[in-house]
Amino acid sequence: MIAAWVDGEPIGLDEVDAELGERRRAPGGHALPAPGTAEGRQLRRWVVQVLAVRSVLAHEADRRGLAASGPLPGTDRLALGSAAAAALAGSPHAAAVFGAATSGVTVAAAEVDACRAANPELAGEELRLVRHTRAGRPVNGGRPYLVRRDDLHGDLVFAARLGTVLDAGPDRLEVLDATSTGGPDLSAMLLAAARSRAFARWLDLQLRDRVVLAPGFEHPGDPAQPDHTHRH
């Protein structure tokens, strides 16, 4: 019996049963819905989706001449549905196909700037490097140290240009440099999110164009199949 076809090649019921068996034997498998129930049939449909995604990835890797490079990291699976995420976690072709399918995705500098402006907390904390003496005696052994905005003399130091020497009573501070604690790499974060979204769209199109499901193995979310239970 055939559960689905990917690019015309069948996914047999034996493959579905083997995958289901592995999941039932895995830790937590005892909590999966019982066979023969509506929930059990939905689980089987879900497994067919997992196998279909794996097959699409394998066919695509072969079509593009891509070597197996391992599964896709969890962060890159966030924009995907559960079946696709599960398939990508176990597919030896996932990372290679993801890279090839999203190689043209970019993020404009204006988008990074807009994100930084909208989320100033991601920019990291500003700091100033100073050399400090008090009453002519070196502070911190004469070694430069970092000053935060809310530290003693912070307002004075942050208002000064680099290279300025400040006199504050007995304290003399030379402002040497400006730095920050370094927030996250917004460009990398936005690019990763954009690639994940683009791959989700790409994979959805591939599944629609290349996968045919046999009767009884419709998508679990298909409202036309009898075990669909989600209602609004």
C-alpha cells in the first residue's frame, strides 16, 4: 500500500509503520495516541508528512548535486510547522538544501538600522576608557579602565570628546576611547530569520508541487478529512 508519492516515487506504508514504530519506542513514546483512534490516525498522517519532507530534501539534494551535510539546527527550524521541523531535524540533506535554497536571501542595511532604532536595548551598553589620577596619584595602578554612564564622573566623561583631559576637583580623567559591551549581531539575527522564512515558503511550494497524498493520508490539518478535529 502506498501512503504518498514524491516526484512520482512512492512512500510505502511499511516506511510509515517503521517510522511510527521508532517514535513509539523512543523516550516518551508511551504518551503517543493509540493506533486505531482518531488521534492515532492523525499521528500517522503527520508521520507521512515527515517522510514526504525528508524525501523532497533527498530528491532536491540529488537534483542540485549536494552532498549530505547533516540536519538543520533548531534555530533555523523555528518558522516551520512541526512535521517539517521534525523532518529537518533528522534529514542528512537538510542543511545543504537549506543553504542552497536560501543562498540569495539578504537583509538591507536600512532594515538593520531600523531594527536597532526600534530596539535600543539590543545595541549594548556604551562605555568609555579613561586613565585616572586623584590628587596626582594614579588610580587603578595607572592602568586605563572602563567607565559606565551612571558611574561617578560618568556624565562628565560621556559628554567629553575622545582625547579630552577632564579636571573634576582632585580627579583628573583622560578620555581615551569609546566602546560598548556589544549587543547581539543584529545583521546576523535578521538574516537568519529571513532565511528561515524564505525556506519555509520554498518548502511549502515544493510540498504542494511535488507531493501527492493517497486517500486516508491527507494532511492532518486538512479540514476535509474525517479525523480533523480543529474547530473555530
